[in-house]
Amino acid sequence: MPRYLQGWLKDVVENSMKRGYISTERRRPIYNIIERIMEFQRNNINSIIAEFKRNSPSGFSAEGDPVAYAKFMRNYAVGISVLTEEKFFKGSYDLLRSIADVVDIPILMKDFVVSESQVDSGYNLGADFVLLIVRVLTERELEGLIEYVRSFKMEALVEVHDKDDLDIALRCGAKLIGFNSRNLVTLEIDHDKQRELIASAPKDVIKVAESGIQSRDQILELKKAGADAFLIGSFLMREPEKIKEFI
Ligand SMILES: O=C(O)c1ccccc1NCC(=O)[C@H](O)[C@H](O)COP(=O)(O)O
């Protein structure tokens, strides 16, 4: 059982636990996100993970053709994140599959993953890395799920919100850590806290700055703090061309 949760998080995790298993056969190889971020760094390109997101609890909503978005982003982004949570983000497993079918770069399954069956589905649909949120899992569950994700040669993006989360992520052996500036309960963004946390993390983990990024200046500030990659959803959904300035 995941951690004790309240409000929309309790709801979202309960829905995750009931999610059906997708048994389709995987149609693409695994694309390694850590290797691709390192390759971008060697070539002095900022690593942007471009997210396809239609809706969110903080009030975001956008239309958009997932296939056209993914094909465009494939030319600039280090990877593509696809929201697959249904109730609050209006995502779906079909979205993940349709994007996986048209791009040859790493794809993140962005969901509230609490079970091995969700990881199985993500692998079968074509994901290369899977989000695991420290705040919704017990330490033992997180450790087990990281190992399970890696047993498919996928990677886990382990998301943290504060120092306690970061300590847990490190104890569990996370190599790719997402620093989310958005508080999961209040939904408020705090970039100062995010930068401090990134700066406090060990050098040898790959650090992904998540949420609320809207400008190249913000990217440079986060980079100065130690961020290696930048996950951007809302802003790029509205202005996809801006990725050319961000990289
Ligand atoms: O996007 C939200 O409102 C949200 C609320 C609560 C939990 C998670 C949420 N989003 C998931 C994400 O982490 C973001 O979609 C991702 O970091 C991109 O953020 P943004 O660029 O601000 O859309």
C-alpha cells in the first residue's frame, strides 16, 4: 500500500491501483535517457524534456495533436514526457502508444505509478523511463519499483520535493532525480526552494528541473544551480517553437 495520502492525491493513487494492465507487445527498442542527456551535454545543448499534457489540477488546459507535437519536438528535445493519468490530466495509455510509434528518442511515462502492473504497461506501450514520486510511495515500495523498472532496462525518474524526499531517493539508489518546484498539495511553484535542493544534491546524479519553466533565463539559473535537464509542459504546449530558444 502506498503512503497515507489525502485529497486529490489519495484519489489519483487509488485510481492508479485499479488501472488495467496493457498486454500489447512493445514495438520499439529502449532509448536510454541518461546517455542522451550526457550526449547533449557533450554537444553543449540544453536538455529539454518536452511534455505533452492536456490538462492539470493547477488549471492548465490545451488542445494539441500528440503526433505532430512529438514529431516536431523530436528534432530539439532530449526526450518527450507523456501524461498518462486519466482523471486529472486527461492523459491516456493510447497517447503514450501513439507518440512512441512515431519518435526514436526517450519517452517518459508520466503518471502516479504505484504498481508493477503499471510499469509492465508502460514498457509494453513503449516508455523508456518512468516517473516514480517519492511522496506517494513508501521507501520499500520505491526501492522495489526502481529495481523493477530497471529490470526492463528502462530508467526511473525519481521525483522529489524536499530534503527528506531527496535523502530517500538517494538511499534507494536513484540515478535520475526530478526536482519538482510544484507543491503537490497547494500546487504552488517555488523556484528558490527548487534551486537550493538541486544545489544540495550529489554531483554524480542526473538532475532534472521540473515545472513552471517559461524562459531561457530560468533555464540558465537552474543550470547554474546544477540542473542537467529541464522538463517543460504547459509553456511548450502553448508555444512549441520556443524550444529552439531553450536548447
Ligand atoms: O501540472 C500540474 O498542475 C500538476 C499538479 C500536481 C501534480 C503534478 C502536476 N504536474 C505534473 C508535472 O510534474 C508537470 O506536468 C511537469 O513538471 C511540467 O510542468 P509545467 O511545465 O509547469 O507544465
